[in-house]
Amino acid sequence: MKLKHVYIIFGVSGSGKTTIGRLLAKELNIPFYDADDFHPQSNIKKMSDGFSLDDNDREPWLHILTDQIKNWHHDKGAVLACSALKIKYREKLESFHPNLIRWVFLEGDYEIISERLKARKDHFFRSELLHSQFETLEKSTRGISILVNQSTANMIIEIKSKLNAQKSQIGLFGLGVMGKSLTKNIASHHFSLSVYNRNVEAKEVDVAKNFVKELSEDVKPFDDIETFVASLEQPRIIMLMISAGPTVDQVIKNILPFLDSGDCILDGGNSHYKDTIRRELKLSKQGINFIGVGISGGEEGALKGPSIMPGGSKKGYDLCASFLETIAAKDKTDRACCSYIGLNGSGHFVKTVHNGIEYAEMQLIAEMYHLMRNFLGKKPDEIYKIFTSWRTRNKDSFLLEITTDILLKKEGTDYLIDKILDKADQKGTGGWSSISALEMGTPFSTVSEAVMTRFLSAKKTERVKASTLYPLENSTSHEDIEIIIQHLEEAYYTASIINHAIGFDLLKQTSLEYDWNLNLSEIARIWTNGCIIRSDLMEKITTLFFNTGETPLLLFPEVVTLMRAGINKLTFVVASGLQMGCALPVLSAATNYFLNYSAEQMSANMIQAQRDYFGAHRYQRVDKKSGEYFHTDWKN
Ligand code: 6PG
């Protein structure tokens, strides 16, 4: 149900709150209430006796009013006349939903107000108390301010026009699919919002204007940058929802002339973290707060609540924290899946690693499906049942969930999945995370294999030709197939744990390199809802890292137990699958990673010997001190 605004007319006693409040309520066709009517009897007596109320007296009164305001939001809205002299009273009154309160301050100096009061009869408030009211009054820049030394008719006209012209709290730039969904999300939380989309003849005409017509909330549309920026409250918060790359630099260049020091730009696209580092540095020198905001959850997440990974200016984050945390998904304890990640490019980097993990998780599920569908003779509805049963055993994930939906989708009597061309596209974030791992010197094989597998899938024509040259011979018995199927669940889960260990390890290494001080538990927590890689496993990882982010995931005792239970099944499935001719690149990469990771002896002694042989690169010895290097003349 759509919540309604409550207009609070505030100011000292005698400023005309009741008169103006009643008139405004009539104009807006909503009920009027006078806060004085909600005072406990003890307060009324105290004021009638000529004493001022103190904070203790006001406490129960504000409490009653706050409850009433909540009811009015859910009903028709209301106009409330209330002194609300201190900022903390106003904060209490708007505590249910700050965005739904419209503050109207009635402003007049002591002389004018005292004259008005002296002229009043039948009112329990005594004019001598006015001094104390003026002393208590704390002005604020929130809402609108109306001078009382004019006719009530004029005051109403001015209130209406100022309310209409009120600036927006948030500006959203770019109304593509994600921008539109995010706009709906922001507006549904009653933030006042201006949206901008460029006008391109015959291509993008009146996009913003037409889009806001679809919305039930009041959103202001713009296709001119200057007026869009001018429509925003200062310091301004502008969220860019545009394609990553040079467009971001161009848009920043276009809006910069209209910004003031202290304003905040948020880049909500999948930008490369190094671009974000560069942009943040440049803009900070001009006094602009820049935040690279990783947003995950696709179109639906943006609409219903995504996982949000903001990194950059901390001052900027503080400015928009309540906005970002309000629109984010909520975790199982109802905390926002949004947390300040760290300085400069850290938010976008964390999103890139999220996408790396996402690539490998998608490929893992795809390999499970491929093995069952094309080698173990299972139909999509049978695979659906198998995946669905895994979901009930603490292995649920968003990706598994959507896969089960995909498997049941039919066109007539045919399964749609069978009709989809097996060439995978990519926009690049999986590759970026792999490049980062190479730069960091950190193993990242599951993700890199997922990226490479997408590349290989694109060579469709060549693959088709090769398949005729290398036909498969499959002699797997019915019994073997049953055993493989029994082991798939644990094989999948074990590989998924390894993939997550690899992803979090890259976060840790990069954090050290850039001094970001990433909090792995908090990152896992904000990935428990709203994002593409949300899963039961992510919940478990959040808890494990909560106690210590220092221990590598695969060394936690609880994970060791899981790995010991699953690793033989993983190796069996990989070996059997490969034997049958089924490529399992990410399952294999996970297996190889783990077998090497858990091996005291790897093959690297031979690599070192070879390097020394042909390049005199030298090697260390197990029987000598660490750090001491040796060279051998291998031919003699
Ligand atoms: C998300 C997704 C999102 C997008 C990917 C797709 O977290 O919401 O990751 O960012 O869907 O960029 O990436 P590819 O096109 O590279 O698969």
C-alpha cells in the first residue's frame, strides 16, 4: 500500500500553525490535527500554570504523536500543527519515515509573534512563555520556510508553490533497464527523485518524461543536464546508471560544471576498479565525493533490493548511506546488504570478484547439467528434480533456483534449453577478475577456466567440424551412471566451496596490496541476499569469517569436514566424466586446485630444475636454509 505524506507546520506558539495547518489541510483535502490535542493532561496543566515544558514532559507527547503519524501515513496523510522546536523532536517525529514528512516552518521575529499572542484569547499558552520558546527553537535547513507577516491566503499560495518546487534528494542519471528498475526502487521508498535521460532524435525521445508517467510516485523527469542538477538538494547525490567505460568519463565531464564542492557522484555501473581509482582521485581534488558502487542482482534485484558494494569517499558514503542502505536487499537479520567497502576502487573491485565467482558458479551448474543431459541420459525435468532435491539440503542458491526454472521452461512440447545455441557471451567482468588475479599472483583457476570456457564456446563452427573428426566412444554402464549421479551433489558442493575459497583469497590478497582493509565477513554478509551469488554457502562463509577473516576458507575445521566428505566424490565425478568424453573445465580446475592446495609435495621442483637448466634461474633446496639459491651445471 502506498504511504502518504504528513505535512508538519512548525514554529513557536502564536506563529499561526493551527490556522495555516487547517487551511492547508483543506486545500490538500486531507485531515488536520493539532499536536496540542495530544498532550497528556499533566503537560496542559503545567503550561496553563505558566511553566514551560521540559524534555521529560515532551517525551510521552512526542511518542504519542509519532505513533499517530505512522497511522496517518498508512491512511490519507495529514497536516499536523506542532511546535517541534528542537531538531531532536523533529527527528523523533519523522522517525517512522523521514522521506514522508514535509516540514513547513512558520518564521517570524519576536515582536510580530508576541503581538499576535497578546491579541489571542482562550488559549492555555501565556505570551510570557514566548521568550523560552524562542530560546528553545533550533532552526534547520530541512523543509520550507514561510514568513508569517503576510496574509494567510498568501502564505498558503507560497507553501504550495514552495512544496512543488522542493528539490529532490536524489538524482538518477541514465534510464536503461537497471536505471529504470532502480528508480522504481528508490521512489517506492519515498525519496524525492529527479531522473535524467538524454534526448537523441529518433532514438531516445522523451525517455524520462514517458517513464515517469508509468510511476505512481512523484518523480521529476529531465533531459537537460543543467536543470536536472539544479533540481537537486545540496549537497547533491547523483547516481550514474550508465554503461561502464569512456561514457562514465564523458558524463562526469558534462555534469561537473554544474556541481559544487561537497556534492557526491555515485557510479552504479560495472566499472573497472582502476578507472574508479583514477576518477576518485581526480574528483576528490575538485572537492567532489566519488563512489564506485558495485550493484548486483540484475533487473529484479535493482527493483526489489540489490546487494550494494560502495567504495570511495567515506564522507560521500556517509552522505548517502541511509539512501543506499534503504534501497538495498536485507539479510536474514534484516540488516541492509550494503556496507561501506573501503577507499577508492574497492567497491567496484569487490563487485568484479563477485562476478568472477558468479562466472564459475554458473559454469559449475552448467557442467552438472551438461553431464546429466548429454552423457548420463537425463531429461530436463529429471535434472530439475535432482537440482531441486539439492536445494533442500543446505545447498540452495539463487543460481540453482533459476536453473530449475530454466529446466522446466517449454515451447510447446519442447524444452527451451535444448533450443538455445551453446555460445556464451560475456561483458568482461569475469576476465577482469582473472587479470587482477594474474597481477596479484594469486591462483584463480576456477574463474579463469569459466572465462576460457565461454571463449571456447564461441568457436562453434570449428567445434562442430572437430566433433566429426573426434567422435566419442562411450561405454559407461547403467550401474556406473547411477553411481555418478549419486555422487554429483557432493561433487558440486565441494567444487563450489573451492571456488569461493579462491574468490575470497583474491579479495584478501588485493586488499593487502591496496591497503583497503576489506572485511571478508561483511562482504560475504552483503552477498547473502540481493546478489546473483547469494546462497546457503554464503551464509555459512559469513559466520566463519565473522570470527576471523585471517584463516583461509579451506582451513576452517567445519570446511575441512565438508571437504573430506566431498573430495573423493568430486574426483570420481571428474574422472568419470572426462572418461566419458564430457568436458568439465571448472570442476576439473576446482579438483586440481584442491589436490595441489592440500599436497605437501607439488610438481614445482621439476619446474625449478628445468628453469635452472635452460636459464640458470637457480633453485632453493629442501635440505638447505630457505632463501639460499643454488645453480647446477646440469650437463656435466
Ligand atoms: C549482477 C550481474 C550483472 C550482470 C553481469 C553479466 O551481479 O547483477 O553480475 O552485473 O548480469 O555483468 O555479466 P556477463 O554479461 O559478463 O555474463
